[in-house]
Amino acid sequence: MFEQIGYILDKVSILKLNILFLLGLALFGGTIGGRIFQKLRIPQVVGYMVIGILIGESGFKIVGHDIVAMLQPFSYFALGLIGFMIGGELKIDTLVKYGKQFICILLFEGFFAFLLVTVFVGIVGTILFKDWKMAWSLGLLLGAISSATAPAATTEVLREYKTKGPLTRTVLGIVAMDDGLALLLFAIAFSIAGSLSGDTHESAWRAFVHPLYEIGISIILGIVSGVILNHFLKKYSEKERILVFTIGMVLLVSGFALAINADMLLAVMSLGAIITNSIPYKSKETFKLLAGFTPPIYVLFFVLVGAKLNIGFMSLPILILAVVYLIARSVGKMSGAIFGAKISRAPETVRKYLPICLFSQAGVAIGLSILASNNFPGEIGNTIVIIITATVFVLELIGPPFVKIAVTKAGEVGLNITEEDFLQNTKIVEVMDRNPPMVKDNASLDEILQIFSRSANLYYPVVGNDNKLSGIISVDNIKNILTERELGGLVLAADLKEPIVATVSGVTNLSEAMKILDKFHLDYLPVVSDEKEIAGFIERRDLGRIISTKIMELQK
């Protein structure tokens, strides 16, 4: 019997079972790791990647290279969602107001990193390898790659700490446009390095034109798909359909961009930008729905990023060049950001703290390193892949904590308070009407009308002599009786009241109260004590004003 069971298990695809187990391990372990690091006041994203390192290539090797490769489409999906959310921050009014500032800072921080890495890697490489052509080819390619900044880890920190302000706005603008600049610089470096080394098998013209094609076709793809998604979002209002259409379009755009060798991140960013600018009110709901869907996707993505990092294969010369690359890139990014911010007259918080927000590097840099290794086979290609892989490990670990330090020093943490945050953290007692106009059970119609005349409420709690809630009277329900004034002495409140559908207590979360209002299609909620005595009252029409006012007060 046991032999038969073993035989059956052997026939079952154990790989699929492993993938399910490893996904669960990554999600569960990553969440615990993120929470531990959050307790240590370190961004959660670092915890996700550390768990990935422990179970991956550099740790216990629970997640092997083949599993990571198999889950690559999932990583693309996560990057697509991240890019779409970043695109949603690129609002036309913001770009018109701050676009020149963003572009100025972008050019300086990107070019300074490019120049410093190229020069220092070229000089040190010449000393180490005794081959100036190889060293300067390496320097040019690494210099171009150094200009790229990873959006994923940076935006995850901004999301976690709910930041809002000039620094947050500038960081989002820079990381959204960094890909395009990195591709252009890589095209130039690719052409020159190919001429120097003679290793590339592509013509200089093709090497220069291809990145331009990638940028152009990516933006066109994002615009076309944005127009299509825009049509569906306008047509449907159900939350489930909105979420499905949005995720489906992100997947379609990501997959199509990869199929035609376009830049996937630029494509989905363009898609997000089209949606947020063409239907601003509807897009808020769309991005809110997506934000509730993405947390487990982000956890798995960063765990897998850590799992595929392998840091145990560096020779001394490559280690030296990696250190040179790290220092030159960091100094270039920081000095360029400072200079660009001063030239563009950016706010003081941007000038002071933006330089330490641009360390992170991942997807685009790794992709360009692989492209370089494919077209420069041999020592140049292998060295680039090893240096970028190793430095990405360091930069992805140090980048998020520095972003946290910057936004904290800039005073922007906790300012991005959403309606959902307010509803979750607010009790009914904080927003209810503590002294609502009430109607006694034995009140006559004339007395009821006098109460109505002294208040703008639409709903009135009806109470007995013991002050316990017994029903509700609404203005709408007694319209027909208002014309029968002669009945005023005959009709009592007890005859007009409606039964109570639902009540809440003062300690109920406002989010729960909103769910009750939606569930029973109510426009009011009585607030009662444990003894069922009336303690307060809420009308739905007043909540919008209260919520917006409170959020503004909290942000101040």
C-alpha cells in the first residue's frame, strides 16, 4: 500500500507543489520579515528582500534559480502594477507646474552619475586590467546603467509611510522619467563602446536607434491602451469589473511590450498617466481598488528580488570595480541632484534631501546589464553582469532606509492621509451629533413640525420617556400629512415613526458605520449606549463634509 502511495506521489508534479509551498513561504515569511524590520524602524521592503536572500541563492537555497526563472512572469506582473501606480502620480497640472524642475534635476543627476562612473571605472579598470579599450568600454556601459533609478523600492517606502509634499512629488517625477534617460545614455555608450572594443555584433546605427524605438513605441502603446481602458472604466461602475478591467489591461500592456521589445515600465506608466488625467474622479476609485489588491503582490516581488541575488562569486578586481561603481554613482547622483535642484530653484526640502533618495537600483539596470552581456560576450559582458548584480544587492538594501530618513527629515511622513485611513482610525463618537434634535413618542404633529423648523436635519430619532430609542421619523415620510394640519392634535410621533434598521455604538469605527450605511441603503445611523439610550446621531450627507474637513486638519 505504501509503495503504491509513493508511486502515485512520484507521478504527481512535485514542482507545482513546491511552487505553491514556496509562494506561501515567501508571502508568509516576507510579511513577518517586513514587520520585524518595521519594528526596528527600517522600511518593510528591506525585510522582504532579506527574507528572500535567506531562502534564495545567497542563503539556504530553498528557492533555486530554476524556480526564480519560472516565476519571472510574476515579477513582470508586479513591475507592471508598480509602473501603473507611478504613472497615476503623473498628473498634467503637476507636470505643467513642476515639469521644468523635474527635467532639470533629472538631467543633472543622470549625467553626473554617468560621467563620474565612466571616468573612475575607466581609470581604475585601466590600472587593473592593463587594457584601456576594455576598461573604457566597461566604464561607458556601467556609466549609462548607473543613471537608472529603481522605482519599486522607493515608491514602496513612500506608500508605507504615507508621504506627501514637494520631496515626495519630485522623487516620483524623477523615478518615473529615469528609464528614458538611462536608455538614451545606454544607446550612446553602446555605440562608442562597440567601436572601442569591436566586440558588438550590432551596427552603431542600430544600437543608437533601438532605444529610441523602445521609448517611442512604449509611450504609444501606453496611450492607445489608456484610451481603451478609459472607455471601459467610464462604461462600468461596479468595483469588481473596474478592478478586473484594470488588472487585465496592465497584464496585456506588460505582455505586449515584452513581446515587441518595448520598455514595459514606460508603457504601463504611460497607461497610468492617461487614466489619471483623462478621468480624474473615476481614476481615484480605480487606483484605490488597485492599492487594496497589490500588497501581497509587492511582498512576493521583493522576496523574489532578494532570492535571486547571488553575492558569492566576486574576484578581487571585480570587487574593487564594484566599490568604485558604488561610490562614483552615489556621488554623481547626489551632486547632480543638488546642482539640478539649485539651478531649478526647487524647494529647500528638495535641495537638502532629494540627493539621498536616488540610491535604489534594480530592474532596468539588470536588464541593461544583460543586454550588454549579450552583445559584448566575454570579459566585458560578464564583468558588467557581476558588478550590477552585486551592487544592486547593496543599493536595494541601503536605498529604502535613506528614502525613509529623507522624507522624515523633510516632514512629509503621514501627510498623505486618505479617506480610507481616516475611516479606519476614527470612532463614531468623534464625528456624531452629540445633541441631536429628538422627538418624544407622545409628541403631536404640531410639536414635531416645530422641532423640524428649528433644525436642518432630515431624520429624527424617536425616544420614550426613558430616553431609549424606539424609532425614526423622517421629513420625507410625513410630507403627505403636512397638508392635513387639522389632524395635528390627533397624530402622535408613535404613529409616524419607522422601525430602527440598524444602530451603532460610539466606539464603532467610522469605516464599519459606512459599511452598515451601504449594506442597508441608509442615510442615517442612530448612536446608542449599552442601555439602548440615544447617545448621538449621524446623517450620511454630513459625513463627506466632516471627513474632508478632518483630513485637512490632520494634514496641517
